Amino acid sequence: MMGRKQVLGVVVSVLLGLTSVAQAQNWTGDGGKGMSITILTPKPTGLAENQNHLPALVQGEFVRSFSDYSAISVLDWERLDEIYLNLMSDMYDDKAREGLDLGNLAQTTHILGGSITKTPEGYSLQMHITQNSDKTTIASFIGNFTYWDISNLTGIRRVALELLQKVGVTLSAKAQQELTGAVTENQILGRAAQARGITAQRQGTEIAALSYYFQAATFDSTLTLAGKRSSVLNANIISGNIGANVSNDIQWRKEWVTRLKETEVFFDNFNRIESMPYTLFYVPDVKQGAINYENETVTMSIETYLYNSSVWTISIERALQAVWDGLNATKRKDTWQLGNWPQQGVTELKAFERRSQEFAVVFELLNNQNNVIGAQTLQAGGFWELNWSGRPVVNISAPDRKTLNFQSVSVNDISDNMTIRVVSVNEEDAEIAAISGVLQIRAISKSYVIENDRFKFAKGEIQGFTDRPNTKGSKFDRGERMIALVIPSTVWGDPVVSIGDGAFKDIHIVSIILPNNCTYIGSEAFRSRAYSDASTINITMGANVKMARDAFSIQYVDCGATQQTDNNLPYFYHKNGMNAGTYHFPVVNCTALGWRYGTHEEEAVKMKSNKKGNLMFQIIGWTVLIGGLILLKSGK
């Protein structure tokens, strides 16, 4: 027998049941439910100084794989790093520290640990999963990988797949495909930067950690750990305060001098060990030049493009500005005789002087018999420096674009198909130079050059077209020159993170597609005009994009008087939960209908689904309601 409340409960339960959606899983069966695991950083042996982030990279990918592809409870990074910091502190003496079982300390049922060792052939990875209750090993892996297998994450993910299967997790075909597939370049670079940040933070160098976290979040905005940690570190630094133990002005100054020293040491080490990241792009399409008929030789050439990393520039600049802002926030820098920092450092390192990087890259030209028919050295370089008239700003040199000529190539050696081989960089093997971070080299197509040269781009920000592709003088050009604008996710290998103020102002755009890594849109970036025959402007963007209030403003012309739309996309986007998707502004018979979410096709599907859902709601609702009324009438 049911009372009034029970009848109402049935109605609510039925309605809630209709709206629930089952989530697709990456495994079948229980997925290892009931297990919990602590994933440790593998012990490093023989790694170079600029590769000390690899253990954290391995650890991070295992954490991600076990979390995403199983029901095993994984100890989160924040708690794990808290344990690491406790172990490194004075809380335990050496004897107690040696006896600690990190897995038991973390109260998990299992622990995943191991080692990564540099070998002459590459890297040896040995991992094992131990059951904490009886210290037995339930799964293990031993294998060798190249540097690229580790750095591009494919090797680590293959190990994770094997370990998951060995502990009884049955993965779906989709999950297996994902774990054996490729990872995007931005994800690779982002996760490497995050691993460097974690390593630096564990070592107690917060400025280095902040810079790397900025890089990670710029490369891949989905790295919430890097975003969270950079926000916390940044807020702590720019506040000007250092800890709760500063009892007097002298101590406060000492703490700040220590921070400034750390900043200078970080930059000095970076310049000495890694230097500013550069990528050399080249188009392997060999062009024929001048012919020497007497010697029967010809000049062959390729185009090269040397670019520095905008992401590096952004992260360095933001880290330096955080320290500068924090020092200003103390309101004591002049009294402390630190007012000229960073022009005048607190060390003798001169870490912020102008730095230049020169590259001598040897290229070889090979015919279809794989014979070297030409060799030439490309001399290219660039510089970076600080402009510190106010807040520190990083200035970088323009891209170094050059034509590389292979002189005096015998016409008898030339074949229809020829290839380019990069031999060395600064007298070091090209692959070793890439691994050590000296210079990355990429072969690209001519179309890649054309596409990337379409936009003005600096420090992750697109600032407009390099020309005005759809205007003639001051008048709009209609027809075939109406633009469906697609912003690429990267320009010359660097992620597009923002659209600058007025970037595409007064350009006739009918649709805009923004990449997911674009997180900011500036003032009047897309102030646009549309004609009455272009009835809808569609804008597709990712989630959590910040935008200026007047980022979008559209004028419809040819509707009698020009009609200015209400600029409410930022408000509508925020009201819609800042969700990724397509936002459109339709006009019917020159009447603006306001911003909508979802494409026309998506809306049609929603409407059809809603009609079916409403009908089902009505049938079930009336059935339950009638039954309830009968029960109420009978007094039961």
C-alpha cells in the first residue's frame, strides 16, 4: 500500500530514470574494482641532466592509464606528492625513512614501482605491481625502448596496457586501440612540461616548476594538474609573502633574496643545459636552379625555416613577471636595495643577458640510388632578450628563413626522385641533438608553409591575417570571398591559445571554428558584417573560453537599414555553462533571433528526441498519476 508521498516518489523516480544516461566503459567485467594502487616514480639510473623529468613522465602516464582504463582506485597526485614532501622533510630520520613503505603509508592495496635505466641502446624500463598485504608480485614488465618510445608516450602506454591485462582488467577494443595509438604533439609536449614541473617542485625549485606548469597548460589546456599548480604557485609568489615564519623585515628580505637567487640559477641552468627551444622546418621538395653547361652541373635548393618556441617565451615571461610582481607587492624592494632587479641580479651569473643561439646544420642530397650527390651546411640562428623598462617582457628574434643551395651537383647524378637527409647539428648527430634538446628538425610540405603563413602570430596569439583576404580597399567583397574561417590548433608547431584584439575586425565572416586550445578572445576580435543572404553565422569553440565583452559583434546589411545585433554571445556562452559546441545567430526575414546553441541539424535531432521524450513522459506520467489518484480515492 502506498501513501501520497510514496506515489509522488514513484513519479519522481520514473522521471529521473528516463533522464539517466549510462556511461560507456573502457573495460568489461569489474575492471579491477576493489583494488587500490600507489604509482611511484620509477628509480632513475644514468639519465642526463636534461632528462631527469622522464621518471615523472612515466609515472604520470601510468596514473592516467590506470585511472582512465580501469576501475582501480589510483592514489591521486596531490596526496602522493604530499607524501614525497614529507619523506624529504625533517619529519623522519634516515633510518625511519628507509623503513617506510610508501604503499602502506598511502593505505592502498597495491603499489606499482620500478626503474628506468639509460643503456647504450636506449632505455630499460622495469616495472612491477606488488600486493601490500603479503609483498608478493602479481604483475611485472621488463623491456627496452628508444628515447622516442618514452618521450612520445607510446612505449609507456604499451606497458600500462600489459600490466592492466596481467592484473585481470579486460579492456574493450576501443580502449586497447587508444592505448596502442598515437598521442597528439601538443599532448606529448604538454605532459613532458608537466613532468618537468612536478620534478622541479619535488626538488623545491618553485620558479622552475611555475615556468614548466605554464608551458604544460599552454600546450594542453586539459592538464588540470598543471593549471591548478601554476595558479597556486603564481598566487603565492605575486602576493609578496613568503611563508608564515617570517618574523621580521631582515628575515623577509633574506627569503626574497633566496627566491631571486633561485630564479637566476634556474635561468642560468636553462641557458647552459637546454637553451631556448628551436625547431628547424624544411621543405624537402628540391628545386633546380642555375645550370653550368661547361661543367655539366646544376644548383639544387630547398627552403628552410627556423622558429623559436612561442610557448617557451610565454612561460618564461609569465614566470619572471610573477617574481617581479611579488617583489613589487612587498613595497620594500627599494628599501631592501633590490629595486633594480632583474637588471641588477643578486648573483654573478648574469642570467638575463641577451642570449643567442647559432646552428650549423649539415644537409645531404641523395638520389634514388641512395648516393650522396650534394652536401651543404645551413647557418641559422636567433636570439632572445629581456625588455625590462617595466614588467619584464621577453623579446625574440624574427624567424630565420633561408634558401639552402647545393652547389655544383652533377647532372648525371640527378634522378627523378631525390631525398634530403639531415646529418648533424653543430657537429653532433642530428638525432642525438634532437634528444638532447639542441634543435628539433621537421620536414614539412609547401602547403604547410602556406597555411601557417596565413596568420600574424606571436606568443601563442593570432593577431589577424597577413593580408586582407576578403576585402578590396574599404569595401566588402561579396560572393566567393565570404570567409568560413577555420583557426588552426597550431601555427608553426605552437598551439594557438588566444585571438588578439581586433584580429578579424570588419572582415566578412560567415562561420568561425576555433580550436579547443584557444582559451581567450580579445576585444572586437570578430566584429563582423553579414549580408541578408547569409542568414546565420555559426561559431564553434571549445569549453571554458574567456572572451572580452565585445569580442563578437555582427552587423546585418541589405536589410533596409543596417541592423546591429545585440552583442550577448559572451553572456549566452556563460549562461550555457561555457560548454564546447556550435553557437549560431540566425536571421529570418531580416529579423535577428538571438544566439542559439547547437547546429540546425543538432537542434532538429533534439526537437525530435524531445517530442518522443515528452510523449513517453506524458504516457508514464498519466499512468502513474491515474494509479495514484485511484489509490488516493480508495484511501489506501
